[in-house]
Amino acid sequence: MGETLVHATPRTLTEGDRALYTALYPTRFALYSSDPFARDCGLPENPLEDLIGFHVAFGKTVPDVSLNAVANLGYAECRFLAPVYPGDTLSTVSTVIGLKENSSGRTGIVWVRSVARNQAGEDVLTWVRWVMVRKRDADAPAPPATVPELADAVGAEELVLPDEAFSFQNYDFHLAGEPYRVDDYEVGEVIDHVDGVTVTEAEHMMATRLWQNTSKVHFNVEAREDGRRLIYGGHVISLARALSFNGLANAQAIAAINAGSHANPCFAGDTVYAWSEVLDKAELGVPGVGALRLRLVATKGRTDAPALRGGDGKYAANVLLDLDYWALVPT
Amino acid sequence: MGETLVHATPRTLTEGDRALYTALYPTRFALYSSDPFARDCGLPENPLEDLIGFHVAFGKTVPDVSLNAVANLGYAECRFLAPVYPGDTLSTVSTVIGLKENSSGRTGIVWVRSVARNQAGEDVLTWVRWVMVRKRDADAPAPPATVPELADAVGAEELVLPDEAFSFQNYDFHLAGEPYRVDDYEVGEVIDHVDGVTVTEAEHMMATRLWQNTSKVHFNVEAREDGRRLIYGGHVISLARALSFNGLANAQAIAAINAGSHANPCFAGDTVYAWSEVLDKAELGVPGVGALRLRLVATKGRTDAPALRGGDGKYAANVLLDLDYWALVPT
Amino acid sequence: MGETLVHATPRTLTEGDRALYTALYPTRFALYSSDPFARDCGLPENPLEDLIGFHVAFGKTVPDVSLNAVANLGYAECRFLAPVYPGDTLSTVSTVIGLKENSSGRTGIVWVRSVARNQAGEDVLTWVRWVMVRKRDADAPAPPATVPELADAVGAEELVLPDEAFSFQNYDFHLAGEPYRVDDYEVGEVIDHVDGVTVTEAEHMMATRLWQNTSKVHFNVEAREDGRRLIYGGHVISLARALSFNGLANAQAIAAINAGSHANPCFAGDTVYAWSEVLDKAELGVPGVGALRLRLVATKGRTDAPALRGGDGKYAANVLLDLDYWALVPT
């Protein structure tokens, strides 16, 4: 409890990472695609996609947190606190905030809160993960169980805007690609993002390396018994987020990720589609800027009737990702 | 007629796009590869390959012009009016300049003239496309037919140099890779570019996404009945142009594209070769700078005797691309 | 003898090349990944990976030296004399320093010393290669044989640091990822780098194009009788070097390459692993900076007992690369 882990390797992000992100995912959100558009939103220049920072910061923790974990159990309370601009360097530090032995006595659950900071020492991203790990010595007594209290979702009042000057007052809906504002969406509404992408081995490996994620199951056909490379969950997140442009073109910035489940594995050759459900709407006290809380679901293959779970309450077999997040949207 | 379409999403181009272009196509033209070489040609820095601007500007129009078109029929009068430098942002606007109902009454042809501008509002690229589309209501009366007059080719006197200071006076033929000047080529001469490239799925999808072209047939094996991903025509153009370095290393800049036909579809696994025919030569009134009008032909597999068309006047089965363009070449 | 070859095409390297390198190889060396880390080592900014400069400089010589060679026989005395920073432009010039006719009278060996310089005219990299080529006219008398004397290895005293201000005094071992210093390694020690990467066609072709290496066997399934694309040896070097992070995370900079053999061909689908042997250790007269001379071996598949050669003295069938180099390491 309380142990702090300084993760290697700090990573300077650049326009090269943006270009690769654009080549790997069909993203078209104007805030990240166009420098003048970002300036019109009050930013000093166009930031890198929020998920670039997320993947890099998250990837740093893999060797120390999850590389040898039995299972990745979940993440929560992920808040985006500052944009990442080309030239920024991210470093990540984690603190153990929870420990609990499983009933078997052989494994336990560890909760860590991680913070990614830029070269100026500003917090850029913070989140909590929990993983199941083996006990080093099954016979050793376990420390007292400490289970952290985690919010089901980041509250709208806790969302942080990218900049003090951030605003959608000069927002150009023609350039952004769709006319929809927060009020054009209804809670409970389901949006089919229509397009699908068939995934290749080269693409998911390039993406995963770019975030310096070293988990061997993503790169090595000899690492799993079935001889298949498991696609990094973050690749599916970015694919689904990019596909969501069709119908959510104005869901420009990710402000928080409340929860995420990688319901089924994804492999090269799968064709990934996405749909979203509007979970909540919020005002943010800044003129023109609101937020949508969205469930983003990636599926393998397309279904006419989007269904998250089967009658047994379990994720449907074609569901790859169930992501709950807040996006900033013009009001 | 006269309707104006403002296309989403503006796109800021960077050194990241240049690096990806170099990774995806075997390009070695010195003007775009070397900053000092470009400065020696009178430019403030080395611009991005002309086809990067072309693909991005063109890709912007896809959702509004051709995504649901029955057929892409052609393009013409494509003129390159200003270089694209890293940091420049391109936006594209189109105007409907022609309409004609087909005899079936169910479809018609639409001509649009598109202009891509940079963040300073300067025209960077302009071209005309025409596509066949379905009528929204087959029973509605068609507007009066208007067929725009289009030039067979951009006149040499209309070609625009990249900069007022542009010149080949300090041109280093050793660094450029070949000693040939305009006068070393003869009209009618055919140049075999020798090398071939076998195409992969990952590469053409990354290229096509980079230009934010969203046409699903390029990405999704479930989009076509044959389960194959159709390679974006622009990918074949860039491949062929890069291959043409062997024999045309000094055809540095593209000044205009007069016409282009994608004669047959290209798929992953195809090995693409190229040959060129010299169609015309021109002086441009600037010391040291001339132009070659070239037919650039991409083929699937290599043939000893380049043939564009069969005895029936149709494109030969192995011809993928027939592109007619003007390039700037030292005199 | 003495002939000088000015190679096309000069190449300006950028952050785009760094990002692609990171996407193509699982590299995590802090000196190249983090701008603040590089500044803490006394550099003005973080340089590009040394092998980027090596591949680009080397690729320039391919059309003039090895494209039509019968065999690449070896390289030696490769010294890294200055870092390559984003924006630098590399040009390469070669001089013939040795000639020797083979006993057949049909072929001969040519030695060339190449120098890559940046836009300021500073030497960045120098090396010697020798290749077997056909005589233009088998009946012509051969010039007198001249075989240059080449060192088995660059001497530690000849190693050049990246900058006058270069130092490991402020080195952060947590951020670098491992605690090991020069004295933690023993000559003769073998390090298993554990991870493996299964190679794809798209990745090796993108890498090879990025260095503007044009050798057709890497790109064209019609170029070899077996219909397979041979993976560029430099791709295997970069893969192995990146994999060596596990155990050699502090072997930050490459100062010299003493020798390299591409023992067996590598093809897409191969899973590449790596191990290293410590060949020598050196002090460099700069506080905190030492050097390790390392043998880096890439293998196809993993073996429990690393073996370079079989009982017959020949390379084992699973050995792809045997590279002898000097790396700068904290003392």
C-alpha cells in the first residue's frame, strides 16, 4: 500500500505521432485535424488526439503493472486534465491504492492510481486500474484488505476543459462535418456509426509499438497457444472512437473515461463496427460548451439491432468493447 | 447549378505526413526529400509532395460528392497553384458547374469544380470532377442540361510555378540522381520505369486514411460482394509517380493533371509497375525551367511491350491507371 | 581506385521518421524517446535513433554500390561522429579504396569508404563496405589488386561522443528502465532479450522505403524465383537492437559498428528474437560515460541455449544477424 512506481520510458510526442494516428484510424475530428479550427476553439494550437496521450501514458504502466498480471480487471476515474501538444513529454507515476487477497490465497487484486505529467510537471491524465496478480509467495500472509472507493462515473462538475480560453463560440459546423449540438441528442438514443474497418496485423502492431506497449501477446505468434496475435484493447478503442465520427462528429474532446470493458478478444481479419448510446447530458458553465456521456460499443461484424448483452446478462459474443466516456460537444 | 459545398474536415499537414508518404511510396524526388535542395530551387523550404495536397484535397470531397455516386467518371483541369508546406491547413470547397440527366431518367451526371485553399486563403489546387449519381426522385423533372466545356489539357502557358523565386539555375543533377533535361526526352518516347512493388492491405489502407478518404470499399471486406478491398485510385497514382523516378528523376514538380482514368481495379497482392510516354514539351519563360507533358501508366505485372489499349480500343486488362500530367523539368 | 561517387538523393530527416521508427520497432531507449532526458545528457535536444542515420546513409549508396552486386560481403569501421537531429539533411559520398579481381576473372571485389554529411558539412557517419561485382568486360585486364587494411574493431579510444557536453552525470535510471551500469556486465556474459516479434510484409517494406533503399528483392514478389520478399538486413538490425532494451536499456547510443553479417535470410512470418554477448568494456575519459562492445545476435525463433555457430564453424541455421558494435553506457 502506498508504494510508488516511476515508470520508464518518458516519451516526447510529435506531429509524427499525429500523422500515424491518422493513418491507423479513420479519425476526422476537426479539433485535432486542423490547427486553425483548434485556434478558433481558444487553444494555442491543435492538440494531439486525447487517446494518443491515453495510450502512451497507459503503455508506460504495462511493464510494471500488467505485463505479468493474470487479468486486467478494469479502469475508472480517468480524467483528461490538460491537452497534449506536439513536443510535450509524458512521464507516468503510479501509486498502489488498494490490495485484496483472493479467496484462493494464490492471487490478489491490486489497485493503482496513475498520473501522467508533461515536461512542465502539469498533470495531464489520471486514472485508476486494477489487475489480478499472483502472490509472490502463496504461503505469505496477505496485508489487510483495502478496497478503494471508486466513482461509477466522473461527475460532470469534475470535467476539466482543455484550456481557460476554450470555447465553442466560433464553432464552424460545416467544417466539423455535422450540424448536431448537445440538445439534438436524447438520453437513451442509440447511434449506428455505419462504417466498418477490417483490421490487419501490421496496423495493430504499429499502433501498439507507437505507445511503447510491450505486451508480447500483441506481437508474437509464439506467445499464445492459438498462434494468434491478440489486438491491444487500445487499438479497438481508437478504431471505435474514430468510427463514431459518423453521427458524433461534434463530440470533439474526450474529458473523462468512466469505465471500459474489453468484452471479447479482437484479431486481425475482424471487421470492427461501432455504435453509441447517449447516457447523459450536461452543461459545463462555459458558454457554448456542453458534454455528452456516451457508451461507445465496438462490435465484430455489424448487427441490425445493437445489443450489448444477451439474455444471460453477459456481453454478446460480437461485442469487443464497452466504453463509458464524457465528450465535450457544442450546445 | 451553382450550389456550393463546404467540405469537412480541414486538415493541417506536417512532416509526419511526409514521412508516411516516404514509407508508403518509393519516392526519391530531391525537391521534396531535401530541404537544402528545395532552397537551391528558390523555395523557402522543402514542400510536401504535390500528390499529398492532391489526395487530401480530393479526399475532402468524397463524403459530399462521390461516396454514394454510381460511378466516378473523370477529372480534368487540375492545376497546382501553390506548394503545400508543413503546417499548412487545406480546406476544400466545391461548386456544381454542370448537370445532365441520363436517358434512363434515373441517374444523371454532375460536374463540380473544387478549390482547395490554405490557411492564408490562397488557392492551392483546383480541379473538375464528374460523377454519375442517382436522382433523388426518378419522376421529378430534370433541370435543363448544362455540360461545362473542359479543356483536353491544361495549356503550358497556364502552368503556375511553385514560387516567384523558383528556378533550376542551381540544380545539382548528381544529387537529383539523373542527368536528363527536357531536351533529352523526345515526344513519343516511352520510358520503362523497371521496378515493381507488390501491394499490401495495411499500406493502402494507411495511405487512404491519411487523406481522410472514407469510402468503405477501401477498408471493409464486407462492403463488396467479392470480399476484397478495392485499392484507392490515388494510391496507384502515388505508387506509379514514385516508380517513375527511374528515368524521370528530374520531373520534380507536378504542375497540372490533365486527365486520369482508373482503367482496372487494383487489389492487395498485385505487383504494380509503371511506364511513361512523353506527350509534349514546353518552355515556361523562366530560365532553366521547362515542362514535360507525360502519360503515366501503371500496370499490374510487367509487359515487355507496353500497350495501353487492345485492338478493340479498350484499355488492356493489365492497365490500372492512365494519367496525363505536366511536370516541371530542368532545361 | 580513388573514384568518388556522389549519391542521390539527399534526405531531410524529421520527427516523422522518429515516429515511424517507433511504430516499426519496439524501441524504448530514453535518450531518443524523451527530449528532457536527452537534455539531461547534455544534448541540445533529443536526437534521432543512430540507426535511422545509418539506414538512410547506407540506403543512399545502394543504387551506385550494391544494387547490381553479386554479393554484399561485409562492412567495417562504421563510426558515428555526430548525432542526427530532426531537420538535418544527410548526403553520402563514397570513394573506391580497394579493388581485387577474383580468380575466375569474371568478378571482383570492390571496397568503398562512405561518408555521410549533414547540411552543415559535418561528418555524421563513416564506414567501409565491400561487395562482389561482375567485371564489365571479362576479358579486360584487371587493375593491380589493392586490398585496404581494415581494423577488426574500432578502438575504444576512437569512439566519438555525441556532443562535447555529453554526460551521464544526471542519468535517471528509473526513467531509463533498468539499474545496470558498465560494471554490472561481465565480458563473456550472454543476455537473453526474451521478447520476440513476428514480422509482416507491410512493416518491412515501409521501413525499407523510409530509408529510400530501392533494392527490388525487398518489394517485389516477382523479383526472386521463390516469390518471397527478402527482408532488408537493416530491418533485422533495428528489430534486434530494439529488442535488446530488455537487459541493455542503458546501452543508449551506438558509437561504432565493428562488423555485421546477415547470416541467413529473413522473411515475413518469421518471429525474430535477440540475444547479446558482452565482448569488451571501456572507459572513455568522460565522467560517467563508458562503453560496452556487444555482439548482438538476431535469431529466427527462440532457443534455450543461444548458439552462434554449429560444429562446422558455420552460422547456425536460425541465426539471422551477427552484429558487433560499441554502445555508450553509464559507468
